[in-house]
Amino acid sequence: MTYLQELIGTRYPIIQGGMANIATGEFAAACSNAGALGIIGSGGMNAERLEENIEKAKRLTDKPFGVNLMLMNPDTEAMADVVARSGVKVVTTGAGNPGIYMDKWKAAGIKVIPVSASVALAKRLVRAGADAIIAEGTESGGHVGEMTTMTLVPEMVDALDVPVIAAGGIADGRQMAAAIALGACGVQVGTCLLVSSECPIHANYKEALIKAHDNATVVTGRSVDAPTRIIKNQMAREYIKREREGAERMELEKYTLGSLRRAVFDGDTKTGSLMAGQDCGQLTEIRPVADIFEDMYEGCRKVMSSLGTEADKI
């Protein structure tokens, strides 16, 4: 089996999620320096801001890093060109099929690793030229699909002839080991990094994550085909109430417009969108990303070793 670090040139088989308004060039560099693949999240950026963040990351790390592109962004074409000439090693994508950009990225030596929440979409992405697929289960924070990581990963592994990276609800070495047992070559993580000392979100957001329990999140927007997992708060309760009353997309958007920025930059925990995965209940303290990655990797190795020595007892 080829593990993720062999594919992308990192110390650990871990990708940092490209979280919009959070995954800056500085944060991506910190994650790359700590042994994972740092990712600049272009959500909320235009081409000019993306280029600025890439240059900042280059100044701060000599390790591989990548860019995440949300393909529904109106500036996607210009950002795809920025990525092609930037020298980044990896591009991850979401919200669409990056096929029209594949040739220019491949010509630049960039590995293309789209995020998918379904096997059917993943197959189309592989036919378009994807080098690997991030299988993101519904446990993840932000925009989600319906399948759990536990079911999605092995189905993708069986259906695809490229490496599969597991994402969604992964916060420690036990979950990383489970992902590898399901056939994944590595993992992508996001929620557990929100409480890192390097993460640029507001202190109020971090405090809400640390206070979160096992049932702290809810999915809003299913009725309008925009499912998003966030921590329960005043905004989430009002949104869901109106959703149950049959409100249409335009009315519901008044709750979410600018809500992530309010949470990230203003620390608004009442009407802000506190995107988080179901693993937020595992978060107990603020730590450096280097400690988070090392503990996850060593914890995974420990679990895998213990299973290997005790397999005859099953």
C-alpha cells in the first residue's frame, strides 16, 4: 500500500483541510512545517488574494503545501491560473468537477486531489484525471454529504483505482488507524486544528469548540440542498425553525450571509456560523499543530501495532 506521505512528500500522511476564511497562507505554512500538507483555503478569496497567500506560505515554509479551490467561486478560472503558475505541489477541489483545469495543472506538475462525498462523483473525478480522492463523510464540519466516513471510505476504495484519503470525524490516532484499516492511505483533518494555537479564528470560536459535547452539532440547510454542519447556537435554532416551517432558500440565506466571517473574525457565537465536525466533542485544549499531528500519527501507529499483535485473539 502506498501511504499518503509517499504521494505528497510530507512527514505524516495527513492533509490540513482547506477551510474558507481560516486556512490562510500563514496557517498552511505552519501545518506544513509541522509535518502535514498545509492547504490554503481559497474560499472567500479572489485570485489576487490567493496569490498573496501563496507567496506568504512560500516565505514561511520550504515544505510542500497546496491550495483548495471551491469551483463555484466566480473567480475560479483566474485562481486556477494562479495555481498553475504558483509552484504549489497539490490542489484539492470541492463543489464541482475540475476537469477543465486538469491539463494545465498536470502540465505544471501539480497533483489534483478532489473532495467527494459520493462514489458516483468520485468515479467521474478519476476519469477526469484525479490523482487521488478525499472521501469526506457527513461527520465533517461545513458543507456535508449523507454517507458516513465508515461507509464511504471502503466503498470508494473498492470502486476506484487511485488512492483514497479519509476525511470527516477524524481527530486522533484511533480514528486515523480506523481510516487506514478501511483502506485509506491517509487522512484529511480540519475541526481538530481549529483549536490549535496557530489557527487564526477568534478566541470565542475556539472556546465554543472546547466546550462542545458529543451532540453539539447540527446540520442546517437540508431542505434547500445546502446541508452544512455547525455548532448549535441561536442562529442554528432560528434557521432550523424556519426550515421546518417551509422557508425558501432566499429567506434562509439571511441567516447565513456573512455568518462564517462573523464567527471567525468577530467571535460572534450567537449569530455566527461555527462550522465544526462531530469530533468537536473530543477537543479539550488549545495546542500547537505540531503536537496535534505528532500525537495523531504516533497514536495511529500504536493502535495499528496493538491490533497486529493481538489479531489472533479476535
